[in-house]
Amino acid sequence: MKRQQRTQLYQRNGRWYADLRVFADVGGKQEAMIPRGEKRATPDHSTAVVLLAERVKQLEAARQGRTLAGLARVATLKTYGEHHLARKAEAKTVEADWITTQEVFLGRAADYFGAGRGLHTLAVAECQQWAVHLADQGLASGSVRHHLNALSNMFKRAAAEGYVLSGFNPVASMLEKPVGARIEAKWLDVADAALLLEAARTIRPNPRGGPTRGFQYVHPLLATFLLTGGREAEILGLEVGDVSFDRETVTFRVNAHRRLKTRTSARVVPLWPQLAAILKPYVDQRVIDRGGTLLFPGKTGEMLTDWRKVLDVVAKRAGWQAGEIRSKRFRHTYCAARLQTLDGGAPVSVFTVARELGHSSIDLVERVYSHLGTVRHRSEQVEYRVEQHEQALGDRLTALRPVASESRAA
């Protein structure tokens, strides 16, 4: 006679586990009895008994819910999270960094609710409690919101694939969700950008190598950031053919080295005279020195991935601290400078600036990017020239000039 299977607790290395294979049809298996918020099975028997009762209740509800809803398939948080991100990666609609971040978010959800927890058993109140738990762990409200969004996005796929009922999404049903504090992004005034660009132009290469080996490209690279408003991946993935000195344009388009963020990211922006003057000799020499198509190739000829050490050296020369200046500032700086330019004698259209940044509407430009600096500079073109801001820069510019003189003499 076949022995009737039942749930039972058992110990392994002093910690408690449960055999829940009687509920295999809804994800039950041999599981560690882990208290909420912890990572290992409990060593306390009474705690394990309580956890087992809660888990059995969840699985019984899952079995009943599955029968009532007519669900043909059941998915658990851990396994379906992995499936969800694998499909995202296959679709190639997001960057690898995004996938990595989502793995962390969904992994924390699985740790909190239980890796074997069925998706269709999660309740709105539990998601609300998870948000509170994340905040108690020290996460900022914006980060907590990102965690919830990751879980919500997974539920959308689960509904589409029939693992939960259509419209079932406990995160989306939450009445109160944390909202990240809206902090104005950092940017550079035109005068500050001019000083930073001058620091890059006048810096002397370190003959012994080290983190300063990138000085041969830091000036044209920094100028391309400041004078196009491109995102970091867009700039680092530019090819030589994307810069046209005849048409006076820089083209951002998909290539073998990287994709673009959105469909409106493919665009053509002006090749401003200052940038053309900086890039022309660099491009001519780059074609001679090294093959390949990338405008700013890395050491091995592949796309550059990290130039922060070189940027830190340049920034420190201009008076900033290491780590204070990063490439995202340059996109905001370009927008601020571009909005102060003239187009046919009148202020440039916000729509024109939005198109140059790769946005489909003017909303993001007006809400996030349209900074007004303390130094106003109206011009027919975007440019950062220190000779136009000598009075504003004062001693900060003077501190660079002795080095600049030595550099030219050398």
C-alpha cells in the first residue's frame, strides 16, 4: 500500500526545513523555513512550526485559487523572475546593466516573500509591507519605487503568459507607493564648462602611463560630450563616419557597438564650429594611428567603457574633487547652453533642443533639463571658450595658464 505523503519538518545542520512536495502542483517542494527578512533557515523549532503553518496556508490558497481561476500553469517568484529577465535579454530592448539591476531587485523580492512563493498568491498588503521593509533597510524612496516597478513589470509578463489572471498585479493595485525626491540634476555653467575643456586641452600626458594614458583623447572626447549633448553610450559608440565635416553634422544611430535608448534617439545634431576645430586634427591622426571604425576606441580597439580616472585628473586640475564630475552633467550642460542660443536672431525653439537630445516631446526638456545658470551667454552657436569668461573665472583660469604655457613651449 502506497504511503500517504504529508508535510513534515526535519533538521539539517541544526536548521529547520519542510517537505512540502504534497503541494508540488502549486510549487511546493523541500524548502528552508526562513523567517521574513532573514536569509537562512531558522534554528528554532517553534518558529519553524509557525512558518510551516503559514506556508501550508499559502499553498492551500494557491491550490484553491488555481482551481477557481482555471490557471493551467503556476510560477514561483524565483523561477519566473529568471524567465522574465531571460526574455528581456532575448528581446534586446534593454541594456545589460538594466538586466543586472533587475536581477538584484527581483532577488530581494524572492528573499523576502520566499523563492518558492507562487506569483498568484501575493497580496497587495504584502507588497505594501515589502516596501516598508525596504525603507527600514535604509533604501531611499526612489530606490524602493524601482524595486516595486521591477516586480510590477514581471507581473505584466506573467499575466500575458497565463501564469496569473489577466489584470492581476498586486503592485499596481497599491494605493500608496513611495516616490523618489525630485532633485535638480547637476550641470555646468558655460564658464565652468569652458574651464573644464581648457583643463583637458592643456593637460600634459604622463610619459609613465598609468591612469593618464587616455590624455590623447580626453580633450576631443570631452568636447564631444559638451557640444552634442549625447548620452555616454551614444558618445563612446560614435564611429568616425558619424562625424561629417562637409555637412557639419554629428549623427547618432544604431551600430554594431551599441544600440540607442529609444527610437527617437536616432538623430542628427549640429557639428558646432568649436567641436569641428577640435575633432578635425584628432580624426585625421586617429585614422593614421589606429584602424577600426570607432571615433574613441579603447586600448584593444573595442568601445571604451570607463574613462572616469582620466576625467577625474582633468576635473581636479580645474578645481573639482575626484568623482564630482561625471558624463551625465555634460548632457544637462549642453541643454542649458543650447537653450541660450539664438536661431535667426530669436531664442531657439525648445522643440529643436528636445529633438537634438533625442526626446519625442518638450516635456522632459522643460521639466528636467532646462537649467538657468548664473552666467548667461547668448550666442548663435553652442561654445565654451575661456576667453569669453575670463572675468567670471578669475583665479581659477589663472591657475591653469602657467601649465598651459609650459605645454605650448614643450
